[in-house]
Amino acid sequence: MNTNIRLTLPVVCFVWQIAMIILFGVFIRYDEESDTHWVETKAHDNITSDIENDFYFRYPSFQDVHVMIFVGFGFLMTFLKRYSFGAVGFNFLIASFGLQWALLMQGWFHSLDPQTGKIFIGVESLINADFCVAGCLIAYGAVLGKVSPVQLLVMTLFGVTLFAVEEYIILNLLHARDAGGSMVIHTFGGYYGLAISRVLYRPNLHQSKRMQGSVYHSDTFAMIGTLFLWMFWPSFNSAITDHGDGQHRAVINTYLCLASTVLTTVAISSLSQKTGKLDMVHIQNSTLAGGVALGTAAEFMISPYGALIVGFFCGIISTMGYIFISPFLEKTLKIQDTCGIHNLHAMPGVIGGIVGAITAAAASESVYGKQGLINTFDFTGDFKDRTVLTQGGYQAAGMCVSIVFGVVGGAIVGSILKLPIWGDPADENCFDDEVYWEVREPATHHLLFTI
Amino acid sequence: MNTNIRLTLPVVCFVWQIAMIILFGVFIRYDEESDTHWVETKAHDNITSDIENDFYFRYPSFQDVHVMIFVGFGFLMTFLKRYSFGAVGFNFLIASFGLQWALLMQGWFHSLDPQTGKIFIGVESLINADFCVAGCLIAYGAVLGKVSPVQLLVMTLFGVTLFAVEEYIILNLLHARDAGGSMVIHTFGGYYGLAISRVLYRPNLHQSKRMQGSVYHSDTFAMIGTLFLWMFWPSFNSAITDHGDGQHRAVINTYLCLASTVLTTVAISSLSQKTGKLDMVHIQNSTLAGGVALGTAAEFMISPYGALIVGFFCGIISTMGYIFISPFLEKTLKIQDTCGIHNLHAMPGVIGGIVGAITAAAASESVYGKQGLINTFDFTGDFKDRTVLTQGGYQAAGMCVSIVFGVVGGAIVGSILKLPIWGDPADENCFDDEVYWEVREPATHHLLFTI
Amino acid sequence: MNTNIRLTLPVVCFVWQIAMIILFGVFIRYDEESDTHWVETKAHDNITSDIENDFYFRYPSFQDVHVMIFVGFGFLMTFLKRYSFGAVGFNFLIASFGLQWALLMQGWFHSLDPQTGKIFIGVESLINADFCVAGCLIAYGAVLGKVSPVQLLVMTLFGVTLFAVEEYIILNLLHARDAGGSMVIHTFGGYYGLAISRVLYRPNLHQSKRMQGSVYHSDTFAMIGTLFLWMFWPSFNSAITDHGDGQHRAVINTYLCLASTVLTTVAISSLSQKTGKLDMVHIQNSTLAGGVALGTAAEFMISPYGALIVGFFCGIISTMGYIFISPFLEKTLKIQDTCGIHNLHAMPGVIGGIVGAITAAAASESVYGKQGLINTFDFTGDFKDRTVLTQGGYQAAGMCVSIVFGVVGGAIVGSILKLPIWGDPADENCFDDEVYWEVREPATHHLLFTI
């Protein structure tokens, strides 16, 4: 197979970047908090201090999310013995590519100013762009090592587009809440990637079996990704929640949920081996499932023990997924899921959607307070008469929308990626950085001495 | 020896996590700043902006501390050639385990609401839980590679319990100040680990000599831990100090102190070798001693040059500890201290306690201002008539309490860990990840080519 | 050659650190926001909340900058197969050394209180000290592997001194704006390093050719540095900009610019190889050029698409620099630039200075607003009648000052470093950690199996 991408990769990058410059020129402007006219806005709105600028509420969380996107996702995928450049490098490329498109797509759908026809961006827009990109990086996990960077760019282009639409339907039309994106990010991203992987099924992938699996140092590198994702997940789930108690509570819930997940992941991992040894695959991945599953409910009054319960079950289910479901998916459903995103994102995402629907439906004025209930679920404007039960129903509906967009969108995009023009690797060259990277030491030598 | 932990590890994890869920259900609630009733609290207390929520004062520091706990401590211990999984993975496990217990123990001792019988938690509680866990992670450094994960969980369970009690005595009863935990965290954690290591003395540890020491890449991984600890230590020492000048000053002092420590560490390390070569063990560890030693005094008006002086001596003492004291401890006192926590935490912690006592006793109204003195030492309520000299005395008393709790507590816990039921490794299998982890490449091969 | 540094290194460290303690004792004090008298300052200035303390505006950015200095620069230089200790370790040493001197030098030039003769420091001083050190770490990149730690300390000592002077001329006398330091930090640091490298030219450097280049894991380690620099660059460029919209806008601009740079870097890197393979050197370095080039203009109203355009060209120019200009510099101009700082810092720095001059000259009241224009360019006091065109001219003049200081200063310092007393390595021992570090495995063995 021809893996020469010397024409396609530069062309896509240049054309795309020039298109971005033009579209940004037409549409994107600073919002009133990042514009030099802020001094007038302050005077007009009687804001007494610069510290009221949204920047100071969200920037620390933004930077944590940014680290998750680039170091977290990037290094989590370095576990393969000889695909670290592709893991970190292509993750870097498609995230940088996708976040620009996300600002436009999300802008058009969520914040196009009807009068000026402009999109006004601020720090919250950057967070949302990073979130949007996360969906595509999740999908990358399913096809890691089996696609070309050009395919990844195409996948990201369509992924961001689909994301913006399903997000609009779920958050705006259905008015579901999903601050940490259990549905919008993880469920969508998970099924999107799995569907693409299904369409791109490689029956002879065993030919690159020697390149699958990890070596000692690559597993250690992957733990950098795991830990930065795990530590900063409270920031992820709280980054765009309400100022004040909303951000505060989302952090507490996510922190507790993740701690609980670690213990049950270790327990199931140990149970799964004859002598109770632990498996790095589980520790690297399933420990994060709790963060995914609390994406919707983190800002609700799920209560600290509720967060622990969610984490408890997620650790169990995700680890069991690696042990039982992944082999089943590969053999029976022909879904080759390199990183096991079904266990880390798709399943926990669905759990998160369900937890969100239930906790929303069970919300009460006695727990939330009258104003607290309105604030938390944003029962204002067109939605001011919505009951919590109805809200629960819409949350569940949002769940379904994200699954449908993931599966159908992934199937369609997968078909596009099947065209024989994208320079993807042959079966025996999968999971090998030498296909798309200048590697200075020959792999043969490396294989000789470290496998 | 039987290192099968397939029964004990899952049982401990499950039983413990279920107990946590129940106890959290009974005791733990959101505090008024993370509860949806915050909107009413604001109205009641005349708070005009959400930015006054404690979340915005402490969350950036919390995240830095969180990184220190999981990446800092975890990667610092990856220096051994073949124990990176155990270093990062078990650190991850016991920290997640311990922080839940810490929230309860610290809650019962410090913030149990007498009326409702509940513990109300917020971001400061999370920081304190991370701090409490740090004590146990320090202790892990002394026994790294020589104990099973089940032993680590037991060690952490008792460690957190002891921590909460000594902390209560030092901070509440003695009313000593110790924002960065020179005494409460480092001295206690250090002596706790050393005492345990003494009780678990292995006369034939030389049988695993081939696994001791580092390789090139493992030393590089360890520097990730060192640097994240070093960079974020200003956040550690300022995370729970007073809003405003308290946090600000603690950062400046710690920043300066640590810079000074690096220079004297390098100097002594170079002096210790024939041709002046540097030793990575010193650079990885002793450079951090200044942060430990400023844990108590960071919030005081120790003045910038005072901080430099503390760092100056700590770098010298800690590096000399690695050169002279560690071999002495092992040979004469039979304390096998894998990571040299005596030099990094115990000794500098004691120095920190002494520095704190002296600077407290030397505090004056002319330097601090009348109100500044009251704020810094919290001379309010029952303690409003306390003089700085008395305060210095109580600081010194606190120092002793932390040593006693560490030594006695460690001796007792060490005896429990000596029971032959915990699945610890044989002498010849110490420092080897293969005992508790599925390692894909055989160690024999690895040993052949990289030792 | 004699590489014994057992005398010189400790002596320099000790003498220097003692000098620092004395000078800090004489000159450095806490500023009013980090002093216990803050409570009185608050009352006096009618500040209602501690959150108004500058600490809360700048600390998150400071910590990001701190990570860039120690982990970012440190790990970026670990790409060489056998110089990771030197990269991370010496970076650690000279940064710790330099930041103390920077606080003094910058204090004397910028903030010496004429009445008390003291320098009052706060969080912004720490950021500026880190910035100042960055200039020297950039210069280290040019001589990586070819100098002794003593030479690095000397280089840093003079580098910080020169930095403080040129910064004073550019920012205070010329009143140019340069918040992210395109001119002051990157251009100066780049040319300073290149000039030193030119003076220290080694005609027989090919004798250590076997140690040049990277191995697989060292390239992965270097990506840690790249990513932390890339992710936190928005903090770098916004850390000392105006509160409110200034910080907010600088973040948005830098975020966008860097994303754009990644795409064009990948495009050119792919174009440069026969089959379109990517080169890790480009991905590690050129992706960062956009951050450098927006250092001056990040706080201006360059507009989002303007930021993308800057990134677009920087990715192209920097990558082409690695392909075409670096070999030319080495062969023709005899500048051996280990890390390619000419392509990552010097050239993009100059571009940044030019972009800054143009955008300043093109600023208008219609875009900035009357007060916005005054705030952004600080047209107050002596400079209240300056026009934007004049400002553009002064920006360009600043650019020239930084180049002159870099080239002339570097030439002089290079001559000092040429003295045969500093313990630098022989040509055949360059790029080898064994010269200055205790390395536990013999390099010969390592070379046998992993090159």
C-alpha cells in the first residue's frame, strides 16, 4: 500500500489553514471581556473590578483542560511499544486543527450575533473548542495505529461538525444539562470512533501483532497521560459550570468519584489474574471512567456519597469491559478498538447520561432550594415551567441523540475514510511509527532487543 | 514467599470503598460555598460577587498540590530501574484510598458540626485531604519495593488516622501554625516511614541488589517527579494560608528558598565525587529539601533573605545526608530507606519546625503590624493573649508531638505489617515490578541488556 | 582536556549563593500586597476584598510560566540520546541561579524605591525573574552539550545582567511594549546564544557525531517539554499584561496563533521528505514559533485572524529554518546551534518585533477606543502625547536594541568562556552526560545496543 502523504498532508494542512484565516476574518471577533472596550463595558455595567472578568473565573480550569487535551490524551496513547510519535504527534496535529474549526462551528450554532453576524469569543469559547476536540481525540483512540494522519484530519473535520450539531440539539433544543460532556463528548466521541473502526475493519490485523502491546517504558510514558487526565478531570467537569457553587461542587464530586474508581479498578484488575497481579492497561484507563460518568451530574446535588457510588460501579464496569467486552467486540462485532475507548468513554458516557437523567428527575426544591433549582437546571426563559421530571426525560433523550450521531456519523465518515486515497498503512505496518515518521534507529534492531 | 494477593487486595479495596460510601452518606455534605444554597448565603452575608467564593482563592493551588501528590510523588519514585509501575501505580492507589479516609478523619476532628453531626466539605477540605495523604506517600518512600500493595493500604489506613490525631493536637490544642506541614506532614511522615522500615528490616536485602539503582531512562522519569514537586511547592506551602498577603508571602518565600537549595545541593554533590561529577540522586531529592523546611515559616515574615538562608543550609544538610547519614542508618540502625526520606523529609521537616519556632518567637509588632501579628498567628478567641514567645514554645512542642507520633505510630504499624499474611515479596524479589504487575517483556531479558 | 569541576563548580555556587543572601538582606523586601501590613493597605486604599490582591490575578499564570521554565525548557532539550541529565539538570541549576540575580538586577533597574533604597517584590517580580531566566535558557540551547556547568553559570550571570539593561532601555526608555518578550526575551536570548556558540566554534565537533541525534525514547521525553511550552504559552504572553481584557486577549491570540503554527509546521515537515514522513525535530520545535512571534503583539487588538496569520507564516519559516538555514549557519557562519534556537527563538523573535511594530503603528481609536488605546500602549505620564506611529517606531528601535545586546554581549561573554579554565569537554566527549554526571550504566554498553 502507498503510504506516501507528501502531497495530501501538506495540501490539506495549507488549504484548511487558509480557509480558517478567511473564515476567522469574516466571523470571529473578541467578546466584550477580551476587547479593549472592556473599560467602557465595566463603566456601563457598574463592574467595580477587573477580577469580575470571566477570565479569572475560568482560566485556571481552561489551562487544566488544555493539558488534558494535549498531554493527557497524547501520552495516554503512547502505551504502544512503537507508536509514541504517532500518539503524541498526531494528537497534537488534529487537536490544533480541530479547535479552530470548533470555534467556528460552535460559534455559528451557539453564539452567532444576529445583528452583526459575528461570533464573539472569550475564554469560555476556548474551553468549548477544547471540549469539542476531545470528542475527536477519543475517536482517535479506536483507530490508533491503523490510519494515516490525513484520515485523522478528515475524521476530525467531520467529527467537529457533527459534534457542533448534536451539541446544539442536546444543549439548546432539548435544553439538557451536560457540563462535563458525558453525552455530548464521551458518548458521541466513543461511538463515533467505534463506528469508524468497524467500517475500517482489518481482518488481517494480526500481521502486525509484533507491534501491538507495550514495553516497560512505553507503559510508564502512558501513565503521564493517565495521571494528568485523572488529576485535572475535576477542572474538566467544572470548567463551564455556573460561577460559584456550580464550579465548586463539580470539582468536589469529580474528585471523589475518581478516587473511588481507582479502588474498584485495582480490585477487579487483581481479581482477573491468577496470582492477583495488576494489569497496566486497566490502571491506565479504567481509573478514569468515573470522571467520564460524572460529566453530566457533576454540577448537580448528587451528594458526595452519590459521587463515590458512581465511581465504584464505573471502575468495575470499565475494567470488566477490558477483560470481557473488548475481546467480544473484536471477535463478534469486528470492532478493533486499539485503546479500548468503548470501556473508557462509550460505556461510562452512557452511564453518565443515565446518572444525569436520574439525578435530574430526582432533584427537589428541598435539596436545591427554589433559586438553586432554577440556577442549576437553568429553568429560565422558554424553559421556566419545566419540571425536574420532564428535565430527566430530556436528559435521556439527549443521551440517545449523542449515540445516534456517533453511530450514524461514524458509519458515514468511516465509508469516506475507506476510499483508497488516504495513504493508510498496510496490515503488517500498523502500529509502527516508521510509516509516517523519520525514525533514526531502525525498528528491526529495536525489535531484536526490547520485545 | 507467597505474593499472591488475589484475595486480599480486592477484598480490602471493596470492603473499604463500601465503608467509605456508607460513612460519606452518614457524615459528609457540601459546605455552604459548594451547595446550591450559596445564592442564599450570598444574599444573607451581603457577598456581592461569586468571585468571593473560597473556590477562586484556592482552586489553582489545590490543582498544583494535586499534581504534586500524584505526578510528583509518583514519578519521583520511578528512579529504580524496574519498579516504575509500583512507584506510580501504588502511589496512585494509596493516595486515592487515603484521601477519602482523610476527609472523614479530618472532618471528625476539625469540622464536625455539633448541631447537625455532619462534616461540611469544600475546596480547602480537598487540599487538607491531599496533605494528609502526602504524609503516607512520604512513608511509602522508605519501604518502596519491599512491601505489597496490601501492606501499603494498611500503612495508609493507620497513617491517615495517626495524622488526623497529631494534626488535631498540634494545630488545635497547641495552636501551632504549620501551613505547609513541616511538622504535621513531613516530620510525621518521615519518621512514620522510617520506623516502619526499621521494624520490617530485611538483613538479606542484598539478594536483590541487581534490581537496586537506576538506569538512564528511569532517572529521567524521576526528574519529572522532582520538577513538578519543586515548581509547585510554593502552592503547597501557600494553599491553606490566609487569603491575600498570607498566600502571596508564602509563595515568595518558598520560591526563593527552593532556588537557594538547588545551588548548595549541586555544590555538595559535586564536592562529593573525585572529579566533581554530579549525582542524580542528590539532584532528584535534595533540591526539594528547602520546600520542606519552609513548610512552617513560609507564611511568616521570615523575609526574602531569611528564606534564602534556610534553603542554603537545607541543600547542604540534605545532600550530606545522602552521602553520610543514609549509609550509617542502614548499617548501624538497620533502617533501609529506599528513597532517602530521612534526608528529604524527616531532617528538613525537623529543621522546618525549628525555623518555625524561632521565627514565631522572634515575631514583633514592629515588623508584622498589630493586626498583622494577630492575623498571622491567629491570636484570637482563646489564644488572644498569647505572646509570640509562648507561641514559639508551642511550635517547638508541636515539633515533638509529630516526631513521637511518627516513631511510636510507625513502630506499632510496622509490627502489624510484619504478620506473614500480607503477601510481601521475598528478599530476592524486592524492587521488581514482576511480583505484582503483569510485565510483558521478561525481566531476565531486560537485565541482560540494560544493567 | 580537564573536565574536573570539583573545585570551580562548588566555589561558584557557594560564593554566589552567599552573595545573594547578603544582597537580598540589604535590598529585597515584600511589597505591600505580600506584607502583613496588607490589612492596613486594604483599609487605606478602600479595597474591599482580598481577591483584589494582585496574587489572584497573576498566580495561575505564574505557575504556568514556572512550568515552562523548568519542565518546558528542560525536557525540550532531552532529545539527545545521552544528554538528558545535562538538559534537565543544568537547566534546573542555571534557572535557580539566574532567577535570584534577576530579582536584584530587575529590581535595581525597574523598581528601586528612591526613598528607602529597597526593592519591593511580589508575584509579578517572580514572573519577571522567570522571564529573565528564559533568555539564558534559550541561549543554553545553542551550546547544549558543548559547555561545562561552570560556563553555563557564567553565561547566565552575564546574560541576566545584559537582559536587565536591554529590558530597561526597551521598556522604560523607549517605552516599547513587549509583554511576552518577543524582543526582550527571545530575540536577545537567541542572538546571545548564537554569538556565544560562534565564538566557541569547534571545528572538530564531528568527533562526537555518535552522540548527536536522538533515540526513540529521548524524542518522546522531548515532547513533554514541547507540549508544556505549547500549552502554557498563552500564560507566558499574558502573565504580565494588563488586568482584565489585556490578559484575556493575550491568551486568545496566543492560543490561536500556536494552533495555526502546528498545521504549517506539519505541512512543511512533510514536504521536506521524499515520502512525506514527519521529522520530530520540526514537531518539537517549530510548533512553538508562533508563541514567540506573538510575544509583543499578543496584548494588542491584532484580531483573531491576525493571530492565525502570524502563526501560519511562523510555522513555515521556522521549519524551513531547520531544513535550510541551520546547515548554512553551521557550514558558512560556523555557528553550531545544537537545538536550533535560531529557528525557534531568534528568527521568530525578530518577526514578533516587526509584527509588534506594525500592529502598534496601525492601532487606531476606532478599533481600540480612546481609553483602550491609552491603556494598551500606556500613553500616560511622559508618554501621554505619543502617537501610534511614533510608538511603532520605538517598537522597531527596541527590536534593534535587543539584537545588538544579544550579538555584542554574546561575543564578549563568548570570549570570556573561551578561557581554558572552565572545564569544558573535549570535542569527542561533547553531548555525553558521563563527563559531568555519575552514570550507572556504561555508555559503551548503551551505545552498543540502542544506537
